Amino acid sequence: MNSNLGQDIKLLETGTIDEKIQILESLDSTDDFEIIKKMINCLDDPDIKVRGEAFASLILNKNNISNVLIENLNDERKNIRGFGALVLANRNDSFAIPKLIELTEDERSMVRSCAFGALGHLKAKEAKDSIHRGLTDSNIEVKKSALQALLKIDGEISEKEISEISEEKDSEVDQLIAKLKKSGPEGI
């Protein structure tokens, strides 16, 4: 490992917020998997600016880093799983769809919500059944993400599902249902 690489890794682990951001800004074209893993770890940094810069650098990276991103969807940290799902979606990585479908069953609602968002962004029609299950999630934000995903895959919603999810009495849910009804077959 060259000394610059070693210094970058050390700064990503223990540097100040500004040092981490500066390093992350310079790494959007790296293909070194050790650095990529450290960048992914920054998705769980305590500072939102560091997380945001890591997110952006990973999205902008044009190298084939999909496998290491997908592997990290098994990480114990919810931010790595959730934000990792969104990074993959923003990279338009349809190869990740099977793993993203698995994440719709994650124990953490934030991760489930990100997974539905990612599947919607990827227009993953093969996730239709999982998306429909998300409409009955115990968490309102997950339900909203599932509704948005259903819209993006041009999915249909049944009257029963509409009735159940309308019980939320949430204006955003109502707006999403109205959009689904309008886009559905013959306006449902």
C-alpha cells in the first residue's frame, strides 16, 4: 500500500470532519477496494456532511464497485444498509435488485423504506409482490415508500389495499393513492 493510500485510509477513519470530506471529494474515481470499503463505512459517520460526501462520491464513482456495495448490504449498521441501497439505486445498478428485495424485510424501518425507494428508482417490476407487502408495513414512512415505488413501476393497487392504507389518515398517503388511481387501469 502506498503512503498516500495509507494516509487516506487513516484520515477516513480518524480525521476531522473537514479532512474526511476533503478526502472523500478526491476519491470519486478510486478503484481500490480497501478505500471503497472505508468510503462505505463513512455512510455511518456521525456527521451528516461526511455521510453526504461519502454518498455522493460512491454514486459518482464510475468503476465497477457494485459487488462491494452489495456485500455491504449485509452490514449490521442500518445506515450502511439503507444508504447503500440508495447508492446502488442512484448508480442504476439493477444487479442489486434481488438483495434490495431482501432488504424490504429488514428489521429496521429506515432500511425497509430505503429499499422500497431504491426498488422504485430502479423501476423493479420484479419486486411488485414485495412492494405490495410494504403497503401493510407497521411504519407509515415505509408504507409511503412502498406507495411511491408502486407508482414508479406503474403498479396497480386494489380497493382492499386502498381501504387499508387510507386508515392512516395521512395527506401524503392520500395524494399517493390519488396518483395511483389516476395512473391505474381506467382510473381504478
